[in-house]
Amino acid sequence: MRSFWRKHVNLRWLCDKTQPRNAKADWTLADEPRMMRAMKAWILLLLLAGCSDIPRDPDRTLERVTREHRFYVGLVAANDGSDWQRVLARISKITGARPIIRPGSLEPLLLELEEGKLDLVVGARLDAKSPWMKRLTIGPPLGEKADSPTAERLVTRNGENAWIMLVHGAIKAESGR
């Protein structure tokens, strides 16, 4: 190891006043592949250390649902399909929670969802240009008319990523996609 430093690193500029202070060594960090691999490994470990609880729920919706054994669902009044019932049954089975359903019209239910009073809105039919498309997380389409742009959807709050993943997974499992 000692010969490596003598051969590759020029430290004379520290003692020699005739060489400029910014003189570079013959050896650089890129010349040592093991050193680079070790540095990459440490950087990767440091980056992964910050990702321990992803997906994250800032308001802990999924944690609350599993702790309280209930979740609040807004049901759009015109909805009469059974697709959403199967999805809610799957969510109930996964979380051990039962849905508390409150019927209503779309806009008031979406406002309550955005405020955190509801966990899910079922049966929403939203246009692609609706302002709700950016304010809330719109789930995959439900039912056989899934190709329709106005198909029924389940809607969740933005940012509650673990809850969103669970709901989207239940929708996909029930629709066979």
C-alpha cells in the first residue's frame, strides 16, 4: 500500500514552494475502482436510509382506519352498481375495518373528502377537465364500462399514498386488471 501512495500520489507540492499550490496529484479518486464502488455503496445506503416508511401517509389515514376499524365513504346518490361494493368488501377484508357509508351529491362529498371528513368517495363521474382531477386522487375506472371517459371511479385524498395504493390495489383486484 505504501508503494501505491509513492507511485500515484504527488504530495511534493505540500513541501516544495516552487510548485504552484493548485498542482494536482497524479492519482485521482476515479483511478481507484474499489474506492469508487465503496463510495457509491455509502451514498446509496445514505439515500435509502431516508426511504424507510414509503409509501407515506401524512395524515395517517391507513393507520387510523386499521386502528379504529372503520372508514368513511361518501356514496354518490345516483350510484347503484355492485362493483364498488366488492371493492369496499376487499378493503374491509384487508384492513379489518367496516365502511360507514354516507350518501350525497358529488360536489359536497368531494369537499368533505378534501377536508378529511371522508376517506373515500364512491361513484364519482368526473370529466377530464374537472378541477377535481388535480385536487384529489382519482382511482381507476370501475365496472364493465371502464373504457368510458365518464366511468365511475373511487376518489381519495391527495398525498395519502399508502391508503391510495391499498384502494387502487383493491380496485384492480376486483376488476381483474
